[in-house]
Amino acid sequence: MARILFLVGPDYEDIELLYPLYRMQEEGHETTVAAPSHEPVKGKHGYTVKPDKAFEEVDPAEYHALILPGGRGPERIRNNEHVKRIVRHFFQQGKPVAAICHGPQILISAGVLRGRKLTSYPGIKDDVVNAGAEWLDQPVVVDKNLVTARIPPDIPAWMREFVKLLREAMQ
Amino acid sequence: MARILFLVGPDYEDIELLYPLYRMQEEGHETTVAAPSHEPVKGKHGYTVKPDKAFEEVDPAEYHALILPGGRGPERIRNNEHVKRIVRHFFQQGKPVAAICHGPQILISAGVLRGRKLTSYPGIKDDVVNAGAEWLDQPVVVDKNLVTARIPPDIPAWMREFVKLLREAMQ
């Protein structure tokens, strides 16, 4: 059993939170959703999630992996200092990180992308490149601890690779 | 690789279609979404799916398993004669069937529930019982080929059991 952390902001892309959230639960893992406060957060399509923690309460050392959904949520939380602190921990420790769509905006602001290979929503490709990374137009890119995808139809490939990486990391 | 059929009507519960759709693709299966016509169908939360087939074009013998999402879609398609024909095939052949939330309304109208054990959205419990079945208040109920669940938070348990059943059926 692993402990999986999600970082969520308002107007997240609903399926990009709900699929990996339920998928990790299906695997038998414990999921924690962190958000700006304890107030419920609503996705672009109206699904609502009740956060388990506020960002400032999160000790990232307690978690085995990090998942960053997309939508408009990442832009709303990328400047938060606790978000940056949390994300840097996972990269410093080489723990599995999954990001999709606009999720990599958070990785840009945390300053963890130099020299990395990834994909993202095509609209932020130039920002990813300007952060020092190589951008690839593929359904899923696996680069060491980082598993990225572009859009919701990539979710099956994205989670197939992330589940595999997580199983290896937990052995 | 299995071929998986989904029956979808307008105002389906988005996550109850999208999770199993992507989950089956993650498993490497081929998914087919059937609907009243070839027109795109919109879920309650605004996600849209482009049907692969109209109900009348479906030969159920071509598929290994059937999935029935919930929401308001099932009530909109339960009286369709082709829907009933398709559903009866899966029960006559004992092929895996997954249904959630209001999905069992389709099973009621197809007349396949007598003597079966299942769960559903609690609001249609009495209809399930009047159709000759035993209703259980559990996240997931597995009764031979039939795997049922109540509401979206049951999805992890629902799909965990369905993936297991499908793997056994495909051996």
C-alpha cells in the first residue's frame, strides 16, 4: 500500500483528477487530496472534491508519489510556496510523479524541469521548453521518476505507465 | 485483448462512463460505445462522447463484456428494443456485465434480474426488488457474471472486481 498525494486547484479538469484518484484507490493505495484550503474545490465540469489537507499542512515525506491533474487548476496554485516546496521534495527524492495537461505548469514554477523530457497540453509546450526541458508529442512520456501526458484521451497510457512505475518503486 | 461494449444514453453520469472506458483501454482492450444514433452524446457534466455504433447496428456476439454507466442515460434507453436484445445476449451467454448507479434500470427492462443479487443507486432499490432480485447495500456486488455498484465513490471497488472477472473469463 502506497500513500499518494494530489495537488488540486479550482477548475481542475475533472477526469484528470477523478481517474487517477479512483485508479490509485483501485490499486489499494491511500489517496490524499491537498488544496489551497479545506474548502471544497470544484472542477471545470462541476464535480467537487473535499480536500483532505491544505497545502501548508502537507509533509511530503509522508507520501510515496505525487499526481498533478490539469485543467485551469495548475495556474491557480503554481505560485503557492508550499506547492513548490512539496513538488521539489518528490524530485529531490526521485519519487514517482505523474502530471497531465496543464499539470506541468506547476513543475515549471517549482524549477524542476531543466534537462528533463516530458509532454504536456500542447498550448504550454513553449513554456516547458523555456524551462529547460525537451517537449515530446506523445501520449505518454516516462523520464525516470516523471510520467507525463497531454490530454484526457492519453489517460489510459498515462496511468498504465504510472501504475507500472509505482509498483517498481514500492518493491 | 477483449472487445468491450458500452451502452450510453443522453445525460449519463460522466465519470461512470469515462472511468471504465479508459480503464478498459488501460488494460489493452478495444472499447465500443453504442448510443441511440451516431450523434454525439453529452453527459450530465458536459463531457461528450462520439458513438462508434448505433444500437441497431450492434451484434452483441462480437463482444466479450458489457458495461452500463449510470446517470439519467439508462432511463432514456431502457425501452429501446435493441438495447434489450443486446443485454439479453450477455446474460444468456454468461458474459461479464458491469452496471452502476441507474445502469440496472436497463437490466430491469431487459428482464434479466429474476433471482439475481445486485446493488444499484439506492433510489431504484424498490424497482430492482420488484424485478425479482435481491438488493444489497454494498460498494460492489459480484453475482456470477454480474458486477454492480451504487455510486461514483464505489468505482474503485467496482472496477477492481470487474477487471478480475474479465481476466478470468478471457483465460
